[in-house]
Amino acid sequence: MLDIKAIRQNPEAVAQALEKRGFTLDVDAFEQLDARRKQADIDSQNLLAERKRASKQVGQLIGQGMSVDDAKAQVNETLEKIASRIDTLTEEAKQVQAQLEDMLLGIPNIPDEDVPQGSTEADNREVARWGEPGTFDFPVKDHVALGEAIGQLDSDVAAKITGSRFTVMYGELARLHRALIQFMLDIHTREHGYREIYVPYIVNQDSLRGTGQLPKFEEDLFKLRADNDYYLIPTAEVPVTNVARDRIFDDGELGEEGVRFACHTPCFRSEAGSYGKDTRGMIRQHQFEKVELVQLVRPSDSTAALERLTGHAEVILQRLELPYRKVILCGGDIGFSARKTYDLEVWLPGQDTYREISSCSNFGDYQARRMQARWRNPATGKPELLHTLNGSGLAVGRTLVAILENYQQADGTIRIPAALHPYMGDVTHLGG
RNA sequence: GGUGAGGUGGCCGAGUGGUCGAAGGCGCACGCCUGGAAAGUGUGUAUACGGCAACGUAUCGAGGGUUCAAAUCCCUCCCUCACCGCCA
């Protein structure tokens, strides 16, 4: 959520900044609604003040021994009338307030200055490249062909059990998948200063509103068929970031560089609106595993924190010796709540292209304001909004895909990257 | 699922209809005291919105109701704790 004061102060500037992401802010509608809100507030507050004054007088007179009826009569015989007007006025004030709130919740974050202009993926700007895509002296296969050939990947049985966009893995491939999770968590907790955290995979609406999935993107979520408005998490970002909801952190709790959580969870996405896209293989699934990095930092530190966090995700790709590039998302491609996002794209020989494997974002105070995540600034003594960040470190399913495709051998087996050997016992090849 | 007890400020905890945004304590800040510290002592110490300000309004788990007036009474829901049942 944006700071309503900032919008009031300079609505045109906010609107212009939002143009970059193709969002049109209706300044007139905002200003009208805001003016109505203010008037409704003033009107209802005046009446409430009047009632409070009168009620206090009644109380005093009764205290002096007057009968209740006489006291009421003496103070103001129209008190009852005021009561009914209060009802309608406060009701109206509440409604206008809610309308304004809804409008605010629907406005995306303002993109950072670094965010390039552009409307689609094609306008993202590449900022770095690591590693060289390997060359193969045999026809490369994609991960589906590779996994099926060794009898360890099966989407047909998954389709029988559930439906499309699910996967079943067997044997060493399933083990490799599990090994990746351990590997990633170990690196982040041992080398990058993250605290491991285990969280619910089912969350309530307040949490989803806090991180920005609700109210606007409900169609992307799986909602549970129960009467309590629960949803499956689309990413660990939701439960982990909401640890800070309605909390005020002491400065000391933030340490040198903020609070860092690393979390493995499954993620569930409806993928509504992506029919026909990435239908083959494990690239786009309703259920996938991810190791997520979440940081809660002091506002002055979030710009640097995004660089650090992205670096932490990059380390995983580097240790696995997977070629990748780093892009900064353009205004049209950046997520609703993000101020600035780096995508890491891994090289996939089977698709002959780079594909997203991690998305690292700085949300500024946007999520923090929605969820009232604060810290007590020692300089002011006041609670102030934190800044939140998160990034995949990494998407596990896609990492598995990348390993299959990049480490495939002429004989159809798949070599296991050295970094994973400690997690795979004596297994050095899949399908060997 | 059943029964019972609870949800109050950064924390603990009092408050069962009226000058209560809320006693007291802890913590924290500043001062006094001290050679310095501890102890002691004094003062201050929630958030949001509106207002230049004085100040006003709201907030005692959430929502609704009763009343001139609700932290306090009534209803619904959520959560926590204890015991019982069931269960991985």
C-alpha cells in the first residue's frame, strides 16, 4: 500500500510514476473520495464529541443525586435524535473509509528509478551473465525426455492421480530433488546468515492482504473449500513475511543487516490465465518446491539488501555451475507489490534459452504498511515501517530441470554436480 | 469435538456502566542523589486520523446489539490456556 499522504501531497507525480508500470491512477476519483472521507470524518466526529460532552454532564448530575431522567432532560432533550444521526453519519464515514481503503489496496507499488521503461518481458534489461552455456556434440534432449528415458519422471501418472501440471518423480531423481532443498538451505543458513523457519502452508486472508496477493489476485490462488477463508500458499513469502505483521521490532532484534529467514515450502498456484503456456514438463506446475529468502530491514538499508539477497541466490547457481543471467525487470513486468526486481534466468539447453529460476524483490515499505510491520527507530523513538524483501533461493523444480538439461550426457545419463555429492551418497549419475 | 478459565498499553497487571486512554508495577528516557555506579528518588513514556496549534475523535481480541453513556451488560465469531475425548 502506498502512503496516502504521499498521494495527497503530489497525486500527479504518483500517477506519473505509476505510468511506468502501465497503471493509470484516477487522480480525480482519488481526490473526490479523499475529500468525501474527510468531510464524513469531520461530521461524525463533531457529533461524537457533542454526545460525549452531554453524556459526561449527565453522569455528573447523576453523581450529584439527580434522577437519571431529570439529568437527561436538563442536559439536552434531543440526545436521542443525535444518537440516530450519529448512527447514519458514522456508518457513512465507515463506508467512505472502506472505499478509500479498497482503492488504495488496488494501487501497485511505485517502481524504483532503476526500473527500465517497457511493457513486456522483452524490455527487461540484462545486467550480468555468469557461466558459458555448454556445448553438446550430440542432440540435446529436454528434461522431460531425459527424465522419462531413465524411468524416473512421470507426468502421466500424476495426471491420473490429480490432473495436468503435476509431476511424479521416482528413485534417484526424487532424491536429487530432496538433496537440492537441503543443499540450498544449508548454504543460506551456514554461509549467508539466514535463520531457518518452518511455517504453515495454509494462510488466512489477512496474511495474503499483507503481502499483496489479495484482494487483487485471488484467481491465482487455491482457496480451500471450508468456511474459514483459508488459502494454500503460492509462495513462502506469504507466511514468512507475515511473521512481522502487527509487530514492532526492537532495533536490537534487527541485528546488523536486518532479520533473515530461509524457508523451504511447497508452493501452490492455480496458473489461471496461463493455459497452453509451458504445458510440457516441470516448468509451470500447480505444485512445486521453493527455498525462499525473506528479509526485514531498516529502510535505509533495503537498496543494499536487495543486492546482497540477489547475490545469495546467485551463489546457489554458481555452486551448481549452472550458467545464468541476471535481468532487471521493466515497469511492465515487475510484480504488483515490488519496487525493484532482479530475475535470475538459468540456461536451459532443452529450450535453448534462459528461463526464470529466481525472482528477488525489494518491496520498500509497501508490504510493511499493509501489514503494519514496524521497528522502533532509536533515532526517533517512534515505531516506523520496515522494508521487506524476498527472493527465491531457488525454485527447486526448475533447478532440477536445469541440472537435467545442463548435465546430460551422450548416453542419456545425467551427471550430478559436485556440490551435491555430499547429499547423494555414492550416486554420481542419474540413470547410470 | 466437550467442559472450564481467559484475551486490557513495549511487557506484566488492576479495572463489572458515567470526569477511564485506562490505577499500579516492569522496562525505557531525562533529572536529582553519588567520586563513579547500584540502590533510592522526581518527571516523562501507546497508535491512527483531523487541526498551525490548543485540542478533538477513534482504538481495552473481531464484529454486531442494549444505553444519554460500554474496557465494563447481551449476542456471534476468532484466538490462548487447562482438563477430557479423538488422532499423526
